[in-house]
Amino acid sequence: MGKTVRCAVTGEVGTDDEFYKRGSKYYKSREAYLQRKKRQKIRKALDAGLEKIYAMICESILDIKTEASRPPLLAKKLRVFKDCDPEIVCLAIELCGDRIAAKIEEPRFGSAYGRYNYIVAALLNELSYAESVQRQRDFQERRESARLASVIKMANDLEGVSTSHMSRWQRED
């Protein structure tokens, strides 16, 4: 009989003979361990996306260049963007960042709390516009790549036609 241990994910109690050990922690099964790792990986990817948004807001809207002077309160407010595509939010910052930066300099935003709330609300309002701009850009890129592919195909076809005619002319001589 092994010692009594607790699963790090579910909290269930069992013996170390029955549970899966990874490092110093025990898990009910290997699958429970793998699911936890998968969730952690997704969370880290989300955190990386939010970090990108946070850095972009600080640099382009608040004009804060050093990482040490970034406001922690703003980081907490950005959690509303955790389910959004970071690229779309960054595009919204590019599209309306100057307007937001000018607006938060008004005297009515006396506190940092009010400025951060305004930034988040303005970006949330701009998301649908940024999505439509991104869709339009994607459409233009697909159309341009299709046009280039057809030009290349036509050039190859013409080259094939001209070489076949050249070979006929060379035969006649």
C-alpha cells in the first residue's frame, strides 16, 4: 500500500500506486496531466496576445516607452480582450489610437482610472470596424495573389506556345 496523495487537477485522494506522478505532483491519470498542460499552453498563448495589446496601448496611446513604467491597472482592464483575436485588437489600436490618445488628454479625464476605462471602451467599440478592415485586406490579398497566379500561368502558356512555334520554324530551315 502506497502513501496517500492528492490529484493536482481534480483534488481527488488516492494512493501513489494508482496515480500518475509527474515531477513532484500526482495526477489521477496521464490524461488529466496532459489536459492540464494543454490548458496551460492555451493560457500562455492568451497571455502573449494580451501582452502584445498591452504593449501597443502603452506605446501608441499612452506614449509609455519603458516596460517598467507601464500601469498595472491597465493590464487588469485588458482582460476583456482575452477572447478576442489580438491581431484585430492591435489593428483597432492602429486605426483609432491617435484619436483615443487625443481624447484622454482632455481635462474631464482627471484620473488614470477614467482614462483606462475610456481606452478599453473605445477599443471595444472599434473592434467590429477593425474586423471589417481586416476582412477587406484579406480579400484584397487573395485577389492579388490569384491575379498574380493567372499572370504567371498566362506567361508560362505564352512561353510554351512561342517555343513550340520556334521549333517549327527551325525545322523548316
